Amino acid sequence: MSERPFKLPADLAAPKPASDHTRAANDAVREALPFADKRSFENAARGFIASIDPLTITRADGRVTFDLTGVDFLDEEDAPDTVNPSLWRQARLNALHHGLFEVVDGIYQIRSFDIANMTLIRGEVGWILIDPLTSTESSRAALDLANAHLGERPITAIIITHSHADHFAGILGVVDPADVESGAIPLIAPEHFVDEALNENVLAGNVMNRRATYMYGNLLPPSPTAFVTTGLGAALSMGSTGFVVPNDTIKETGETRMLDGIEIEFQMTPGTEAPAEMVFYLPQFKALCMSEITSHHLHNVYTPRGAQVRDALAWSAQINEAIDRYGDCLEVQFACHHWPIWGREEACEYMRKQRDMYKYIHDQTLRLANHGYTKEEIAEQVRLPDSLGLEFANRGYYGTVHHNVRAVYVKYLGYFDGNPSNLYKLPPVEVGRRYVDFMGGTDAVIEKSRQSYVEGDYRWVAEVLNHLVMAQPDNAAARALLANTLEQLGYQSESAPWRNFYLSGAMELRADTPGTASFVANEGMARGMPIENLFQAMAVRLNGPKADGKKLHFNLHFPDLATSYLMVIENAVLHAFENRETDVPSAELTLTSIDFKRMMLGLTTAVDLIADGNLALDGNLAALAELGNLFDQFPRRFPIVTPRPTF
């Protein structure tokens, strides 16, 4: 495998126009869907107060963290040939309706300052803030906009609806963590929020972040041939992030809180769109916030960036429970993405169709599985009935029926389809070499693939050429043709994540992976992460082969926590035991838990802490140095469509 950067010649690397097959596929979508229905545009525009023009948000150092000026091409109503017209419609709804909106008197949303919405509820004294977005910069800009047009008010409470980063990581832009730690400002989240948020964003954070660059198109330039939307929102903010541990937890459906004079009733919805999630009802406003349980598209039962498979049956049941609990009294339904729906019957009908969409996917997948079909076979057969599938709010702008079906199958039956030929498969590079040999060699594979490309058989070309690129990553002809193929598949995709995955793959094939540094946690995450979660993260980073045969024992004293831990590495596994120590440690460390987290996450060094008087070390300094050498540093942008390095 070549270690040098690969870049195709300019003529091969340039974006290609939509093929005749792609134009025909997109024309078929135009004919199938009721594009004359403009209700979503009316709802998305309703209650508009103000925005930032141009909508460009920056850090203090001037670096742009969020910018919608690049998608000005979405002003055109008609989709170009290079974008699925249904996705174009969703992109316009997300990008063109940004800023501060009134939901009802006293409830306001700032939309499209990030991938999610930030909601403000006017209390007796200040703002009850719902979901402070992904980044400090976006959440601060959103709050500033609201204060400028609605009158400045303090934050009196914060609710985080669930454990995905676009709903909590911007918290440092709207609150001082000390006010949460002291209890001056309630920060309310669902049960298990901390563990689920950090497990997803730390334990598997590096691989998820890398795949997220494909899913959200972070590296794609805004263009009709590249990035147009995420589907879930206009774009993802790329600013600074943080984490603050909540000081109040909702554990049971029916719990209420009185926050700044506003009564809020909660419904728990765990294991649905997120492992830790809740929705809530505001009796004073007759308003139901459905968090991310409902949205104006089919969501992901499995997200392509990678996460735990979600429970489609529970998802449907929780929507049904919300209808049963609040359907007779609500007058408006809003959520943490997209735009609200006003009117009891309209909102309930929308929720019923969202409910039935997830249950249909669940039930039909298991029906066909019980006939013996595999997940790939089922995915080719299941289609939503017209009563569900022709609703724009049920279209696959984010999730798709195809990959959600496979997720349901995996949740019940796992990845293995029962065929023993698939039980012990070879890895991609070895498979690729053998396929190329069996198919008659490189030239034959490319020639046959070119013919299939001309015929518009793009799914087959992608499968065949993937084997060749894995076997011969420096083969320019194979990479160029595979890039062109993925590009056409992207142009046809109604799902924004599918489009972004295909086009990001084409970008990598044409110009290799962009330069990268190792993954490093930020200060905000280090300070907010509980120490137990840090030990979990360290255990994941421990390089088993390097640690084989090592026996290291560290007594760790954290004065700020008034507790100690014994951290042990034996059998190539890391354990941490609270309130335990050994009489013969490899070393004994006394420092704050925050400095220990910063040291182990690479934000400072033991030498610097000792020099500053922030670390007292008793024992073998060499043992501490040896410890540091046992942990992997994860590359942020490892290859995805080309071979990975072999360890």
C-alpha cells in the first residue's frame, strides 16, 4: 500500500455533470411527488422576526464556524440535474428560513444557526433555554439575536432534550458552568444523559467524527455538484464545544418542573432517536415539544455516521404515547429540528403518520425476515405505502427506508444473515485482490465497469470497483471511474447523508484524505467529563499489544473530589477502582481531577504540571512516562474508501 498522498490529474478529478440516467431518475421524482403542496414553506416562514444577514458566525479569532452564504444558489426554485428535486426542496426549506421565529407568544425558536434549533421560553424573569446547539459560537449568536429583538433576559433554566452533541455541546455559549455547579441555574436532562452523551462522543468519538465528515458533508464545498444540505438542518456548526454535567435529572414519565413560573410535564422516550431522550408538554401554551422523536423527514433507525441501532417499535410507541397524553389538548407541536405544525388535528395527523412510518418499517422487516429473507433482500422489497410515502414529512431526506430496514434486522438478528459463507469473510483488501484476479485482472475489471457505467448500473459499478481500489489504491483509472460512479449516485440521492457520503467518497478518491492531526479532546469536554467516563475513554485508547505483559499500579488522589482511585493495567486491560489503593504503587499522584483529565487527554503534560506545582509525584517517574506510551492517538481523518494502514 502506498503511503504517499494520491491525487488524480485535474481532468479526472473535476466534478462531472449529471448523466442521462441520473437526469431520468430525478425526473421520475418530479413526476411522483406533489411539489405543488407549499404548506411546509408556509409553516417554515410563519412567525419570522429577524435574522443575521449575511448569516456568517465566527470565533473570536475570526475563523468562520457557520456560514450559509455559500448556499445562495438555493434561491432557485427548480432543482438542477445534479440534485434530487425532493432533496432540493428540503434544502431550500432548511437554508432559506433562518433566524428568530415566534412559535406562539412566549415560545421562540432560532433556526438554521446550526443543524438543530434552539428554543426559548419566556418565563417570569428570564429565558428557559432548550438545547444550546452544537457550538459555543452558534448558541451565543442565537441568544444574542433573541435578546436584541425580544428584550434582554437572563437564562433562568436550561433543558437538554437528549444525548446528541448538536443539542448540548454549545452550552458554554449561554451559561457559566459555575452557575450550574452551584445550582443557581437548573440544567435538566433525561436519565443516563451523561453516560450516553460521553459514550457516543468520547468512547467511539473519533471514528464517529470521521464518518460524520462524510455524513454531514463537512469537507464538501457548497455547490449544486457538492454540498446542499444535511437534510436534518441547513449545515452543521464547526465551532468550539463543551460539556456541563446536569444538576437535575428526569427519570419518569409524568414528572413535572416549575421553571421560572412555567410548568413543564415530561415524557421519557429512551432508546428511540437517542439512548437518553425525553419530550415535554407546556400546559400554559398548549404546546408539545417532541424533541427529535418527530421531524420533517424519515429519521435514522441507524445513523450512517455510526451509533447504536435504535428501536423502531419503541419509537413508534413513544409517538403514540405522546398523542394519547397530549393530543386532545395541544394546539401546536414543535421540535428541535425543522418547523412547527399549528392546529390540533394537523399536528396529530402528522404525528400519526410519523408513528405509522416507523411501525411499518419495523413490522414489514420482521415479516419478511420470518420468511427467511436477509437484510439486503428485505431492503430491496420494503416501500412505504402511498398514504405514508407521498407525505413530504416522511421522505428520506435523512434516514432512508433502505438502510432503516437493515437496522431493524440487525437489532433483532445481528449482522450475520445465517448463510455460513458469510460467517468468516475475508477483509476488504484481501477480498479485492481475489476478486480482481477472478474477474480476469485489472484491465478486464475496468473495461467491464466502464460498460456498466455507460448503462447506468451505478450500484454494480460501485461494488466492483471498490474491490479494485482496495486491491490497487494507486490505480488512477479505477479511482476516477469509481469517483464518477459515486458522484452519480450522490446526484440521485434523496437522502442528504447518502448524497454527502457518495460525494465525500468521490472527493477522497480524487484527492486522497485531507491532511490531519490526531484526535484531541478540547478543554470544555475535559472539564465537563466525569472522571469515571475518562477512565472508560482511557481503556478504549489502551493499545493491547503494547500493554501485554505490563503491570502498572497508580494511586491517584484527587483533592477536589475528596476521593482516590487505584488505576491498574494488567492483562492488557485498564481498570480504575474508587476508594482503593495499593501499598506498592508504581507511582502515586496527587492533583486535581481536572488536571488529571487534561494530562491524560493530551492537553497538558506531567512535566508542566509538576513545574507549575499542580502535580505531586511520589514514586517512579519512568512508570508515568511508560504509561503515556501505552495509549493510541487516533488520526482524525483516516481513509474510508481506500485501504487503511495495517497495524
